[in-house]
Amino acid sequence: MPVDVHPLSGAIKKLANENYLSATEQEAFSAIPYRISDVESGAYILRQGNETDMCFIILMGLTFSNRITGNGSRQIIAINMRDDIVNVQSGLTNFADHNIQALSHSKIAYISYNDIFQVVNEYPAIGRALWRNTGIQLSIMQEWAVNMGRKSAKSRICHFICELFIRQKKADLMRKGTIAWPMTQDQIADTLGLTAVHVSRILKILRTERLIKIDKRVLTIMDWDALRDAGDFRSAYLHYNEDLGVAES
């Protein structure tokens, strides 16, 4: 008879492995109440300016966080994927300073801050784990800021592809050197501070140089070393407790 798998098991395992949570602490986290919802691509999970009392765990799919400026321009500030725990920081303000939307069809677990705070009070190690998790998300944002401020368009795109490649490998989403690539050129442009036309031009160059191949919303890296060098990519800012390398899985 098949054994039921806890819906949050992937996120709990990730949190435990990166923060050395005990079996008792993992059980306490798994006992937190949650509700699960399917979210279609483009739909809002959180809206900028609204009050919020929930954080989210991505169970399936990809999501993105973004802010809208006064003139209606959009800046994408984060990409989230399976087992990521997001929006924990808003529990201290109860206010959403950004949007979160589904980048692809996604399954989301909603957890209230009150329930998070209750288990953190009883198990401080869980609080430290969530604090570290939020710190890593900040580290990624800092890396993005450096890329946008100090790198060429080609280098930005190469770095972005390398990051998604490593992160999807970590989440066990990479298959035979390929990763999901559901982003439109407009979305890539809004992530990297470029225009869609410029993004199109650079992606064409990368394909011509045989660094990548894109087919039906799937991206394959053809030459990892050249792509990594072009993007000046170093993965230390992701703070993984293991060397993932680039071997196929």
C-alpha cells in the first residue's frame, strides 16, 4: 500500500538539510496548518500594497516577485521555484511591498504568520532556519543588483541563465542538462533592466555561439564553461551546503 507523502516534505527536507534541523523540529514544522491552491500562469498570489498574513511555499511550478513603479513599469526582483519558502519577511510588517505571480502553472501552500510564529517560539532553530532562508533570498537580490549595475547585457543574461540552471538542479528540476524556461522576453527584460529587443538580440547571439539552445520553453546549456565565464558567474552567493557542479541528472 503506497505511503502518503506530506505535501511540504520537500520544503522541510530542504530547510532541514541546509540548517541541520532535528527530526523533532521537522515534525513540528510539518504540523503547521496550511492550505493548498493551484495557481494559473500570470495569476497573482500576493498583490503589492495589500495587507498580508501569509507566507507561501512553492510546491510546484515557478513564480516571480515584482514591483510596479509609479509610471506603471515593472521590475522583477526574484524568481521562486519548488520548495522555496517566500514572503516570510512580510510577517513583521503585515504589508506587501511587492507582487508575487505565477510564472507557470503552480501549486502553492499558504501558511499563516501566526502559526509560523507559534512554532518558532517553541522551536527557535526553525526561526533561525527561516531567518537564514530569508538572508539567502537577500543575497540573491544583492547579486542581481551588482549584475544590473556593473555588467553588460550579455553578461547579465548569461549569469541569469547560470543561476536558474544551478537552482533548478538543486531543486531536482533539471533533466539531462535542460531546465524549464517559461519566461517571455518581456519578463527577462523586466528582470535584467533591458528591453525585450535587446534580450532577443543577445539570446540569438548565445544560440549562434552554441552556448545555449532554447526549444519549446526548455533551455539546454551547450557549453557551461563558456556561459559561466561570459556571465562572470560564481555560485557562492547561493550559500548551498554542497557543490552541485554541472553534471547531468
